Amino acid sequence: MIESYKGILGIVFLIGICYLLSKDRKAINWRIVGAGMGLQLIFALLVLKVPFVKKIFEVVASVFVVFLDFTKEGSKFLFGKELMENIPAHGFIFAIQVLPTVIFFSAFTSLLYYLGILQKIVYGIAYVMNKTMQLSGAESLSAAGNIFLGQTEAPLLIKPYINDMTKSEILCVMVGGMATIAGGVLAAYVGFLGGTDPVQQQLYATHLLSASIMSAPAAIVASKMLFPESEPDKIKKDLVVSKEKLGSNVLDAISIGTTDGLKLAVNVGAMLLVFTAMIYMLNYLVQNSIGSWFGLNDWVRMSTNGRFESFSLQYILGMVCSPIAWLIGIPNADIMLGGQLLGEKTILNEFYAYTTLAKFKTDQMMSERALIIATYALCGFSNFASIGIQIGGISTIAPDQRSTLASLGIYALIGGTVACLFTAAIAGLLI
């Protein structure tokens, strides 16, 4: 019970951080803050505590599980039936089991966008946020779009309005992109967190989907506290989705989605390869210098009961970020590992952190409660690399806002991180 109530302290702490870092504390609209936190809590209660709603989300989450099977059929054709059906004998193969899911789901999302189905779903969610939080139409649409689309794809929904947006609105768009994940990578996370067990796949699909939706209002809360609106006369409340389509026909839309998915999959694979190698290289240097000279390797191994094998970057990240892990409700026994995950997500990326989380799950190094809360906390693109991605991606469709995007990069990272932690803390209260 005590573990659950720590989340209340965490929420107060996160609101305090946003207040202290705010550009204009006197201009903070506390009605928006209250409405946003209320939406998060109501949604969490519905999904995690109301059987009927929980069942609906489990059905939606099962779609992601089915998509894994569809992807597997395509992978059989590409990599061979014998290899795909004997994966357990070979061990987990990331490039074959995860990356194809990113490509397929990207293509499917592009198809839904072309057909206008995705826009209708986004409009419904945006309408609720627009009415309850009194946001501009563009802010609402972008925040809702980020639940399904990536941080550079969601702004396409509001392309005609971006050049005329205020700084507060631009930050809201950026934080929304940092605080959520795209559908393609969500399906991939389901694949390696759930393993080959359909029950576990559906469990994590439900939590990941819930996290992405809960983080949409949380992103608005964080951004509107960090940079309150100072130009209300420029706000346009109209809720109009851009009519722009991806591709000239169905096949073209699928082709565009496939190409984008391939670029993302290759990018993810390359980054994980390089980051993993760099971490091992740096750990080798740290362990064989400071760790060895001062006896820290043995001390770390003994003091953590073997959870950390030596003085390493993972240990340092765990130490630095463990107070945050404690505040969002992760049990005391797991806060070092939780801190490591939070540090890896921010400094490297969420994909790397989720691979670490999958390892913790497989090796039974964390409790079930800690695994679920960490799943919520990591569910967002908030890392340093995303600052460059957003500046480059959004400025291509709104060149006049490039300097604004660059000036708000760090604020977007802070806001996105805070939003994910809000979501994790609320989930921790209810689990």
C-alpha cells in the first residue's frame, strides 16, 4: 500500500519541477493543469479498474498481438520458414523478430491515414481534450495524433497552422511528440516484452496503449506549465484536420509507409548496434580503471547482491536516477534498476531502455509491479536525440518556426520526460 502512495508524492514533485522551470509562473492556467491530471486519472481508472472498459482495451490490444502473427508470416517468406518456426532454438534475434514489425505496422498506419480512418479516431480524442482543457484546435489534434503517429508525422495533421502558432503552442506540439510513441514501435515493444506468450503480449500491449493515451493530456499539462500561453488572442479554437493525404492512391500510401518503416527499422537497428557497442566500450574503460584501481567493482557487486556486476555506466545511471524511480512508485528493492532504465531512455533512447527492460523481465530481476511501472515510464520519445529529430522534421513543413523549435528543444525534452513520469506515477497508484 505504501508503495502505491509514493506516486502521490511523485506527482506533487513533478508539478513542482514544472512550476520552478516555468517561463511565467503567474500565467500558469491551473484549470488546464487540473483538467489534464483529471483526464489522466479518469482514463487510468477506467482502463485499470473498470472491467468493461478494461475488456475493450484488451480487445484493441489483441489487434497488436494479431499483427505480430501477420508480420511473422511475412518474415517466414523473407527469412525462411524453418528459421522463423525454430526461433526458440536460436534464442532471441532482434533483427528478425522485432524490426519487421516496425516496417509492417508503419505501412498499415500509412494506409489508415490515407483512408481517413486514423484522422477520425484522432478527431474524437482531440475533441474531448479541446472541450475539457480549452486548447487550440491544432494543439488538441497534434496531441491526439501523437498517440498513433511519430513525433514528425503527427504535425502533418496540423500542417497548415504550424507557421502561425505561438511559442506555447509549438512547445505543446513538441512535448506531445516526446511524451508518446508511434504505433509501429509500440507493436515492436509488445513483441519483445511479451515474448512468444500471447497472454503476456496482450498484457503489455494493453499497458503500452494505455500509457501512450494517458501521456497525451500529461504532455499538455507539462508544456502549459513550462510555457504558459501569453498570446491568447492568436489562439484558433477550430478543430479541423488537414485534408492532406500520404500518397496518391492506396498502393502508393502503403509504399510510402513501407519505406518510412524501413528507414525507421534500419535507424533503430543501427543505433542499438552502436549504442550497445559504445556502452560496452565505456564500461570496459571504467571497470578497468576507476573500478579496478579503487576496488569499486567488488564493492558494487557486494553492495547490490550481484544485481550490478561491477562499477559501470548502468550503475551510475541507477544511482543518479533511483530517487525518481522511487517517487513514481517502483519498489525499494528495484529502484536502482528502475533508475538505470530511466537514465538509458533519456541519454540513449527508449528502444535501448526497453531492450534492457525485456532482459530484466526474462532474467526475473525485477518484480512484476516494477516492470509494469517502468513500462509506463519508458513509453515516450523523450531523449536528447529527439530534439534534433523534431527540429529537422517539423521545420521541413514549417520553415518559419525553425528558430523557435531550436530554442524550445530542452524544454520539450523536460516536458516529455515529466509527462511520462506523470503517467507512470498514476499507473503506480492504481496497480
